[in-house]
Amino acid sequence: NQTIEGNEVIIPGTAAATDPEASSCVALQSNTSGGGVYDGLVITDNLIRISGAQAGNSERVYGIWENAHGHSSNIEVSDNIFANEAPDNDPALNLQRAFRVTSHSSDTTTVSYSNNLVSGANIGIHWIGDGYTSSPPASVLPVIVELNTLLDNGTGVWVHTDDLAPDPGGTPTKMSKADLGFNRLASNGIGVRSDDAEVLAENNWWGCNDGAGIGDCDPALYAGTAGFLDADPWLVLGLELDQDVVPVGGQSTANASLVVNSDGADTSGLGTLPDGTPVEFDASGGTMDPTDAGTSFGMAASTFTAGAAPGFFGVSAAVDF
């Protein structure tokens, strides 16, 4: 059992490279072991700060690189922050990977990435690539990716299999897998991408109520000949008032919720978005207090106070749109 906790790593991120493979910077990385060598590994509460903008020919920057390939190890990567703080940072160009995934779950072990925050990276959570291959045995079970916040990245989550190694009947013997749930995905170029991988991405927030790839919501992209990407159903933002007739100067509580999915099912028993997800409240015909509130267990509340003049009023709530 090993715990890596409470570190702050500052990386300039400004180095130029004619060959990105020859110029890279890593904040935290484990060794390659396989099997159960890293059983009990916990990487938690670390802060990775990228202080500068990318060069024209950017180096690669890796935040937390879990490199065990330990498909029979319990591994937890949680409550970490990867933040690009440079005003001129461009997630489309910076070649930054906040988290690099190699290990998968098994019948008796779980690999999980939970409650992490990534902003401004080229890829938020990335199955190992960049000249290396992600081709775990087809017998592995999915990596659990839940309650993460992924904002303003080139791609939020990218799961891929680089060599399916099909058997004589054409069935893949290698397959990367992920289960995504209750993640906040907003303002990413691509929210989730699956390349020849099995990705279940139900009950996530895609930045708007319309669902992945519709309206202003983050896209979900599948490419390849095997595997899948299932992003339906998704979480939707709802709003209810405890009373819809309010006397002049009276009050009503507005309750915003992200605990019902696009199929109309209450998902609160399965999980909720990360606490503190910001909700903006607005009103006509009166005022809201507070105008900004963070969620707790998928809910946020504000009080509407009616104005001095009688008439119709309106209350709205918004998350990421």
C-alpha cells in the first residue's frame, strides 16, 4: 500500500521541442509493474499547476501518470487538481495530459478516478498513448471514472485501444474499458472520445440539457470498428419553486436539481455531480439571494423575493450555459 498525498507541483509548460517525444515533463509517475504490485495505491489531494503558455512547438506535459499496468491492483486516483493558469494557454495546442491511465479493474479489484478537477489541458483523462499502446487483455473490467470536473480542455476523457489483436474469428482479445458517471463536462472541444474502446458514459452532465453533441453540450465521439460509446441518458438541470404565487414582497424558495436524467429517472441513489458545482440564479419581477450557489448532493437553492409591483415574475437557473 502506498499513498501519494498533498503535493504541489508547478510546471512552467513553456519548453519548445522539435520532437515532443524527446521533450516532456511529468509531475508524478509510478513504475511499470503489472499484476498486483501496486495494490492499495492511492494518489490523492495533489495540485499540479501549469504556470505558462505553450510554445509554438510544445513539449508534452503529464500531470499524474499511473504507469503500473496493474490489472489486479486496487488503485485510487482522487481529489487531485490539474490547472493551467496561463491566460494565453490553448488546450488545442498545449499537449498536456492531466491524467494518464494504464491499469484496469478486475473481478476482485477496482481502479478509479474520482472527484478530480482538470482545466485547460489538451486531454483531461487519457488512456496511455503518445507512442505507447493501450491494449489491455479483453478480460479486464472498466476503470471507474466518476464525479470528476473537466472544463475547458481539448478533450475531457479519451479512451482508446491501440491493438485489438483479434482472434481468428475476428473477436478482439484486447480492449480498453471505462465506466463514466456523474462527471461534469463543459466547454471541452470533445467531452468524451472512444476509439475502439468500450465506454459507458451514462448519467453525466455535458454542459447543457440537450445531451452530448446537441446544442451547446460537449460532443461525444466514437471512432473505430469495435467497442462503443453510450452517453444516453444524461443528467438534466431542473428547477422548482415551493410556491408559484407570491404576494408583493413575499418569498419563494427555488430549488435547482441535477438528480434526474433525460429518461426522467431519479439518479440520486446512484450518485450525484461533485458538490460545489456552481448554479447561477436569476429572476425578473424580483430578486434572488444568493445569485450563485454550489450544489450539495446534486441540489442548490436560492430565495426569490417579489418586487413592490404586482405582476408576473420569472426565475431561472443555469449551470455552464
